[in-house]
Amino acid sequence: MGQRKGKHKERVGHLAQELFGYEHLRPGQEAALQAVTEGHDTLAVMPTGSGKSMIYQAAGNILPGPTVVVSPLIALQRDQVEAIEEHNIGNAALVNSTVRPAEIQETLEELKEGNLEFLFLAPEQFNNEETLQQLKQAKPSLFVVDEAHCISEWGYDFRPEYLRLGAVIEELGHPRTLALTATASLPVRQEIVERLQMRDPRIVVRGFDRPNIWLGVETFHDESQKLQALLERVAQSEKPGIVYAATRKHSEQVVEALSQIGVKAAFYHAGMKIREREETQTAFMNDEIEVIVATTAFGMGVDKANVHFVFHYDISDSVDAYYQEIGRAGRDGDDAEAILFYNPKDLGIRLFLASSGKIDEEQAELVAEEIEQHNRPVTPKELCAKLNLTETKMMQMLTSLEEVGMIKTLPTGEVIIVEHAPEQEEAAEEVARRQEWRRQYERSRIEMIRGYAEVRNCRREYLLNYFGEPFEGSCDFCDNCEAGISEREEEQERSFPLNSRVEHKAWGKGRVLRYDGDKIVVLFDTVGYKTLSQEIVNEKNLLTREE
């Protein structure tokens, strides 16, 4: 076994030198590549710019058979194909909605004949039964899920079309699976592994810290004062930069205010036409716009090296989203700023949004009944038309019904009732129970971002602990550390080590994430994040160490 591992490592090292010109692999690259080549399904959580794409490019060269790469954006697919061709790593092609059917057919034939090493496509392409069958005949040895957080409802950019990928992988004979993402907290990692049905998985997590980003929070209780402070900060900061807002209305208001003080700014949100969004993003990437003010619709695929600041006019809905968004600053390695302009009232917007989208028990029952009456696989689009529901609402329903064992999603995206499914009424009740659990969990995540805004010690420590990365002390590059208020007056005795597993009498099992003075923060598997008093925990013996 040791000799085999040594040969793997040696071969990987040669590849890194020959194909990529690397003198040495980075630790995360080496660990992930070794896990994949040794036979494990692998999840690699590594920051943007750390060379995640190199992992599947090298693995694709090592493993016999073609590599299928699922990527959510056409622009990302094109970038990767160009990079592979530029470095002569192997033949690569893409299949998406912009490619003519005849070209798609030709590409799939090339793949089957072994003349193509890498095929890039979006998850929507699996809707085509013929495409899926041709991929199956090509017998891919590696199935790569890029931007894997999109499969998680706790991820910052959940995409329902990613939910079918587990079924697709099984339909293809479960080739070796590699999932890649830049940011994933513990619940997101767990959901990625479960939804992709990973076998004997290895999880590689490296480098959440972005030490060149200065972290700060400015607190306000008046909206006009908050806007004025943002304008002053943007005016005095080196450009270009990004400002995030919670709503389309806020993004447009901020742009109007910035324009009035002479800052060349543009807004970006989902209410714009696709062409308008593309033009705005291109202008920003080409430094024709100094500041882009965006909702969360802006982000994926944006790899601009010289972003000097990311300011949040409104608080994010989770630490996951906030950390991903601020990570778009300072990618050139130069110092950058991330400032949250915090008004506690803004949490009300997030709590309202977290409580919206309620699934009605009766609607869930109607959806299940409609699927059963079809007596054949049915598409979500057909169900939407029949029941007059939006696509988003329908996908919520279908995801929930699948979770309770009522339906099954086929690799093509169609759904059917499973054999021995529970009674419709019973399934609908369970859907409602799970939804209430999700709402509790969502509220707990909002409490964690509130905790970041209000924390009285090192902000970097808070962020890294949230992602399960140990960090204690002062970073000396955040507002609290610089103000000297992050120094603890006395070190509290800790009841449980960081990252240890514990069990609560009512809330079940969880993981210790951080200590904040006499408080302990635990991520529970069923109810989310809870902040507890150590004194009460010890006095009432509320937590026990999981063996």
C-alpha cells in the first residue's frame, strides 16, 4: 500500500511539472489529487485562485477514460476549455445551449471514440435523454462538479438543476466523482456529499483565511447616516470595488447616490435583462465602471484580480454568503477592504426573506397526487402548467417530496412516484415538519451573521471558526484587533475542545465551533447554530462529549 501511494505521488509530481510547469503542488491540490487517483470520491474546498481546476485536469490525464465536467455558467466553461487548449493538457469541448445540435452530436461522437478527454456542460444538458445515453456509452472515468455549493440549499447560490446530479452519476455507472467549491461550511459540505451520493469520500479543506483582506463593521441606527458613510468610504477608497445590497431597490438607490458624487457606478440584479447584465459585468471587468452595486445575482464566475474593496450596504443572509462575497476582493494579493455597514434593523429583511416561500401542506399533497395520476415520468414544467405554480415553488415542492421518499428525480430531470411511497397525506405532513426545521436553521444562520456584526473580539477568528478552521488570538488586520478590544481580559476555562462533537439533551448532536468569552457556539445537526452560556451548560450538564 505504501509503495503504491509513493508511486501515485511521484506520478502526480511529474505531471505537475510536465503539464503545468509547477515546481511543487500546493498542499490542497496534492491531497485532493491523491485522494481521487487512489479511488475515492472527493470534495475539495479551496479558495479561488488556489488551482482547483488543475486537480481535475491532472486527474483526467492520470485516469483512463474521458472526464465530464459540470459547470453552471457558459462563460466558465469557455474559460476552462481555452485554458486546457492553451496548456495542451488534452482535447476539450463544451456542450451548451449556444452550440448547434449537429455540433453537439459531433462532440459526443468524439467523446465516445476516445478522441476527447474533457467535456464541459451545464446540468440542464442532462434533460436530454439521448445526450445522457451517449455520455453513458462513453464510460467517463471522472465526473467533476464545479461550483459544487450550488447543490446545497444551505449554499450561497443554490441551483435546483444541480439536484439531479446524484441520479446522473448513478446512471453513468458512478464514475469517480470530484466536487469543487471555494466556500462551504460544515452543513454545506455534508449536503454536497449526501446529494452526490459520494462513496468512501475524502474531504479536503484548505485555506479559508484571506489575510490580505482587512475586516471591519460600521454600525448605524439611521438609514441616511449609513448611506452617507458608505458614499464617503467609496469616494476615498481605491477603485474598482463592489458594493452588495439586499434588494434591487437598494442597489439602484446606491448607484444614483454614487453617481451624484461623481463615482462611475452601475447596478446589477436579476431584474435586468440578460444582455444588460452581461454588458454591465463586461464593463466592470474591463475597468470601464469603477463600482458595481449588486445583489447576490452578481458573483459566480467573477474573477477580477484588482478589486480593492467589497462593501456591504445590507447585511448578508449568512456567514457563508458574506465570506464568499468578500472573497472577491484582493485576489491579486494586494491589501483590500471588506466593510459591513450594519443597521440591526436590516436583519428584519433577512428574517422576512428566510420565512418566505412557505410550502403549503395541501399544495404538496396536490403535487404528489398530480405526479401519481400521470402514471409516467413527468417534467417540472408540465406540473407548473397544470397546477399554476412558479418554477421556484415547484422545485421547492419536488425537493421536499423527494426528501420524504415520495418521489424520485430521474437523471433527465423528470419525476416519478417511487414504489412503496408513503401515503400522500403523511408525506405532506412530513414536508411541513421539515420546512419548519429549515426555517429554524435559516434563522440560526442569520443569528450567526448578526454575531459577526456584533462580535467583540477578532473578526477573522469568528469567520474561520464558523468554517471549522481553528484560529485563536488576534489577526491584527481587523477593526477590533486594531482598536485593541479583541484582547480577552481573561481566558475562560473551556468545557469542550474546538471542533469536538457534543450532544445536547433536546437538540441532539453537534460540533463546537467557537468560544466568545463565557459563551459557547455549537452547530447542531438538527437545529442549526446555538450560542449557549458555559455557566448554564456546566450547571445543568446540558452537553456531553460524544464518544
